[in-house]
Amino acid sequence: MRNHLFRRRMLATTIVGGALASALPVMAQIADTPASAGEPTALEEVIVTGSRIARPNQDSPVPVSVITAQHIEATGQMNTGDILRTLPEAGVSTFTPTTTTFSTANNGVTTVDLRNLGENRTLVLVNGRRHVAGIVGSQIVDFNTIPTDFVERIDVVTGAASAVYGSDALAGVINIITQTDFEGLELSAQGGITERGDNENYKIGLKFGSNFADDRGNFVGSLGWRRTGSVYGRDRCDRDMCIDAAATTARQQTVGVFSSFIPRGTALVPRVGAGNLTRVVDDAGAVVPYTNADFGYNRSAERQLYVPEEQIRFNGQATYDINDNHRFFSEMSVFHGRTSSEIEGNPVGSEAIYQDQFGIDQLPDCRDFDGDGDNECRYGVPITSAVVPTALAAAVRAQHPGIADEDLVVGFRRRISDVGNRGNESERSMARLVAGFEAI
């Protein structure tokens, strides 16, 4: 009991002493101030520190990169994903309009890969809630479905995000914050084209919003259309982008290495105990050796460097304050997009047609197949066929003197360009509806 009373007395003494010590400077300040009874005090300066302005990059315990609506507008970009890929923490994305020209299902999709750990490890949120995936069987979000004119800011977290959001956020989190208090009507239009006259891009957007119920609720909607044209390699030959070449370094290519599958076709002349000879029937009807420089097919010139796309979408959201502590929210997104890709014509070779007894593709081959001591050729077009030019049949005979024409064949390789290039068209539709209650 004595110890308890002693502690209480000591605590009371400490509190009183602290109060007196803190009051001394105030008393001294009052004593030094001259009396100015009846005179108003002049306020010379007011400093606003902005302590109530939201700064996620300063308040968060982990580093946060913030992209504001003003920054988005200043970039002039029409795609949210293109803006995010300019961040230092963004890696090389697997799906973009420039990397999906060979895709049959995901061409034109735009994704973001944080820290090069894979798009599946990058969690994408809208207002803190998960967004619908844009690729089937994954959680990868197509940023084509998120308009730039509907965004207030974008927060990007790459450090320790998985500790809060789970293993889905191993690479980081992209949280897109949309506008919730817009009032009025805003019409925007944007367009551009390259100096080569391609990759034309157009965008039209309508944003509208209004408060209701004595400003307790707000609705914001955005309707937009966008179209982007293609870019072909043949229009960038001066930059070596139309050259189908073997890369020697990351930034240099060897010019002149083309595909031997050419539209006019090449012939594979078989030999005994050696590889096939590649020959071409020229315009004069003569059989000459194939060379890349004279006959090679530049397939990259027919390829797209950028996949064209067209899309229309609607985004809307509404909030309503039920009371001082609870709010109802709803979000709705509808998107429909169409893309088309084009590459060179299909290559076809005789090895895809002629197979051995095991179903394995075979090139023309000449040897003693039946063990009778005489060589014969198989796995090719017989030279007695009407489709084999006379000069080409003579070139095959010259390699196999003494063998009957019925036992001689010739192979072929050809680029099927008669019916046009190969292509693919994809249409994607997405709908997202979210509703709930939250504390405020």
C-alpha cells in the first residue's frame, strides 16, 4: 500500500512539474508582448502545407509510383497500358499490339508485366477491387478495357505487395482509381498519323456526370470509340525492319538472309549419298541454283509491326452516401473490340506430303530401297508427271544416269501466295458489374 501511494504521489508531482515547465515560455511570451488593447491583430501571412492532400507515395509504408490524370493527358497516349509500360519498374510485356502479330487468339491485347516476373504475377485492381481478366484461363488484364479519360490516378506498388495481396501480387499491384465526383459534360477527340502515312489513330470520348439527392450521390459515365491502324514491315525497309535476317547481336542484323519458300517455288533435286540440290526454274525456263540474293523471299516485308484494332466501350459508376458512415457503390464496364493480323502466305513443302511407313515426313531420297542392287528415288513428285517442267526433269536425270524415269522423283518448296496472305481476326467482349457497401 505504501509503495502504491508513493508511486501516485510521484506521478502527480511529475505531471504538475511538466505543466509548469510548459507554461513558462507562454508566460514569458505574454510578458514580452506590448499591450495592444482594442487594436485588431494584423495577419501578415498564411501558409497552407497541404497536409490533407492525398499523397499515396508519401503515406504508404512501401514505395508507390503515382500517375496522375494530368500526366496521362500530357502523354497523349490512348491506351492505359502504353503509359504504364513507360515506368522503370515495368518489364517487357508478352502481349502488345507489336508482339502479337502471330497470335491467333490474343492479337492486339495490351498487358503490363511488372519487374519481368510475368503478367500473371501482376495484380490489377480498379478502385481496390479486382478487374476482369482479358485472357482466358488467366488473371491477366487487357488494358484496352480501361479508358484513360476515366482515370483520376494510378498507384503502382512493386515492393512487398504480395504480403498484403497474396501471391497474385508477387510482381506488384496496379490500382487504378477512377473519378467519382465529376459534374458536367465533356467531349473529347484525338487523332494522329505517322509521317509514313500509317498507324493512324482516332479517339472520340464523351464523359458526363452529375450529383443527385442533395449531393449525397454522384454518377459518372464515359462512352468512347477508338481505332488504330496497322504498320507493315515493307514501309520500314530503310530501318531494316522488313529484312528477314539472322540476328547476330541484339541490335544488328545480317541483311540478305531470306526464306527459301518463294512464291515461284524451288525444286529439290535428289542425289545418291548426298543432300538435295535446291534449284529454281527461272523466267527463261532454265534450271539454275537457288541463292538468297537472287530469289530469296523477304517474308518480313509482308508482316505487320503493329496490329490494327477498333473498340467501343462504356464505363459508369455511381455512389450514394446512405448516412455519415456507410456508402453504396456500383461500377459497370462494357467493352467490345476487334483486331486483325496479317502475315505472309503459307509455306508448303513436299516433306509435308510424302511420309514413310512410320508417318515421318521425308525429303526426296535416292538409294537401294528394295535390296536388288539398283538405286531408286522416293518421297517426291515423279518426273514423269505433267507438272514437272522438261528442263527440271532433265536436271534430275543428269544426277542419276542409268535409272529409269519411273524411279526418279523431285521435291519442292513453295510459298502459297496465290490466295493472299494468312490472317486472323479476333473479337473480344467484356462486361463487368460490381456493387456493394463500404464504410466512409
